[in-house]
Amino acid sequence: MKGIFLILVLCSTAVFGQNIYLPHEVEKQAEPAGGLIHLNQFIASNLQIPFKSAIKGLNGRVYIKAVVEPDGSMSQIEVTRGIDSLCNQEAIRVMSLFRAWKPGTIKGEKVRQFVHYPMPFKSRAKTAYDSTKAALVDYFDEKYNPVSDPKKYEYRSILPVDDNGYIRADVVYEQYRSGKWKEIGKANFEKKEIWHKTGYAGSVADSVKAYWISARDKNLASHSSEAIFQMNGKLLSYTEYELHNKASMHKEYDLTGMVRVLRLFSDSLTSELSWFDNGQIKSVIETPVSKQNEFVESIYVNAWDRNGTQLIKDGDGYWRSVDETNDRKLLVEQGRVVAGAKTGRWIGKWADSTLFYQENYEMGVLREGFSFYDGEKRNYTQSQINPQFKGGIKEFYRFLGSNMRYPVEAARLGVTGKVNLSFVVCEDGTMCEYKVESGVGFGLDDEALRVIKKMNGLWEPGSLRGKTVRVRYNVPINFQLN
């Protein structure tokens, strides 16, 4: 009898493994590991509405049918009712990326189960598409405010795009004069090959060859973007800039085309959402905007493990992460979080369990810490110190004021605005890698850069856990006329 019983059990397991059950046929239905709300969030973050469908104003739902396998992956993904071929393909692409499922069960055994999901496609209000120019067109009034009333048209920007909606040529700016549109300037289209760092925790990867495209609008208050693509056309990075060249959203993708990090920017806060490679949401972290490039501790809002178990809820719980450092090492960090703040002992260990640092916090305030670099122990009371201008912030602004010269042409035209610069302060305090992140044009960008370069040698370097390091520093410079 014992032998017969074992055979029956094995046969039953084999049947479970082969059959595909409907939702009402299982005892516990398959579901996203972190809940339906997280699947919806994953879809919203990854879905790229096809450009050709968007400019037609297509809206609706693509109904997906698929099988959740016992290991939590998906198979046999198909469209049962769609919108058009492009939207249908995109729906299948995005759904295939999500592999964080809790499979259905019968008598405790994991089984294959059909699931259905309606994927919403809603075309956002887009800039008018001019098919004769194959371009997106923005219209502005005399103060560069976006307008849709033709009676208020004063300026316009013409942004040539490819079949996927990405920029392909110079952005042209025109002004309406004497009943005609006349060109008054342009933002040069840039496309260049680069090496882009890829890889996430657990999958250390080298940089890959990619290409970067941009045509940032520096002279008019228009929307713009930057993107980095793999050579096969898949996105690696995408940044949107709102009016006046202010970044509003940034996405980072892995090599499969999945969003791994989403950052949303506001005047006071940066919100960051991150995901594991199976599509399970990893964390929601908020970081207050630093007023003077000072280091600010992040607020840990929510966190999960890759199986969907919540580790931190509404700011309370235990944080554990595995991330890459800049030199490609895997670092395991863990510690208690109370009211969103680091509390008690936090430790960081390398993948081989060697201790890198230990820190003690009191409601987000670091009291003491020590780290090991090349076997040498370093004590510190600030985990990160940003570079400091010698003499302090007042001396920094005094230096700017005494060295800055308003470009004659910009002054004549009454041009004002903010130039955002960045540069690297090296371990010895010298400066390098200067970059205009966003500018105004009319000579203001060049003047700001000229003065910043004169500061070389006038900085104290930054440090990370007791060791001096290279730090990129951001500086906004306002040009105003009296």
C-alpha cells in the first residue's frame, strides 16, 4: 500500500505540473508578489505608448492573457483584445518583463494558472504633430508661456522626431512677425557614441556601447529631453526637462528594457522608486533638496524584498539592500528605520562578508562611525561631506560677484536667467570635468563657466566615510539685470 500511495502522489504532482487551471479552479489564485497595486505601478512606469498610436490619439485597453508558472514567471502571453498592432506588441513586451508572481496553488502545490490583465493605454496631451514637417510643435506667447490659442502665438519651437517620437535633428525657434514665421535661433541636435555603465546588484556588468541624443533648449522656455540608447535601439536612460530646463523626471533601464530606477523631481524633494530585476518594487525613498549642496540623509518610506515581503512600511522597519559601488563591488547594507530615518546600528559589508563600515544613528543623525579602506580604520562623524569653497559660502558668492561680467549682447537684449553648472572636485581639491547642465545662451553660459574655472584650487575636497573622494558639485548662477 505504501508503494501505491507514493505513485498516486507522484501522478497527482505531474498532473498539476501539466494542466493549466482557470482562476476559479484553484484554491489560491496567482497574484503579483507585492500586490496588484505594484503590478499597476510597474506597468505605468514601463509602458511606452507607441508614438504613431499616440499622435492618432488612440486610447483604450489591451487585454492580456497569460500563464503564471509555478516558479513565478510568465509564459504564453497573448492579446485577446487590442487597440492596434503597435500597442498590442508593447503590451506583450511590458508584461513579459514582470516575473514577480505568487503562483496559484491546489492542496498546497504550486500550479500553472491562466491570468488576465487589462493594460490601459492613454495618450497624454502631446505637442501638436505636424506631419508635413515630421515634427512636434510648441507655441508660446510673448512671455514664453505655452499657449494653444492661435491669437496669442508669438513664438514656436519645431522639434523634428523619428518614427518613435525621439528627436532626430536641430530644434528650430521661430517668431511670428508681419504675418509670417521667421527663424530666430536653434538648438543643435547632438548624437554621439558613448560607453554607458550598466548592471545592477547581483549582475555586475561592464559598460556597453550606446548612443546619446539631445537638443536641449537653452534660449526658449520649451520642453526638452535627453536619451541614451543601446545600439539595438533599447532605452538605457531618459530624462525629461520641463519649462526653463528644469529636470522633472529621470528613468534608468537595464539591458532588457525594464525600468530599474525612476526619479521624480520637485523644488523641495526628489522621490526615487527602484525595482528588482524580476519587476518587484524594491523601495520608495525621498530626499529633501539640499539648499547649498550639503549632504542630506534620505527618508526611507517603503521597502520590499524581491519576493514581495514588505521590509519597511510607512517609514518603519528594517532595511537591507545589495548594491554596486562605483568600483563595481557589491555592498550589503542593513539597519533599522524608524519614522523614515536611520536609527541604531547600521553596517555595510562586502559580498565576502568583510566589514566595510559601521555607523550609529539617532533618528537620522549620525553620532559616530568607522570604516576600513585597504585595511586602515578611519573614524568619522559625518558619513559624507561635500566639497567646500575655502572661506565658506559667503566667500564663494563674493568671488562670483567680483569676477562675473555681464555679456554685452545679453545685457543689450535684456536676457536674464539661470545657468546650472556642474564640475568635479578631485581628491586634492583641484577641479575638472566642467559641464553646463542647463543654460540660457547669449554668452551667459560661457561667462558662468569662465568664472567657475577661475575657482580651481580654491576648494576643500569632499569625503565619504572618512576618505577623500571625487565629488561632482552643482552650482546654479542667476543672471539678473537691475
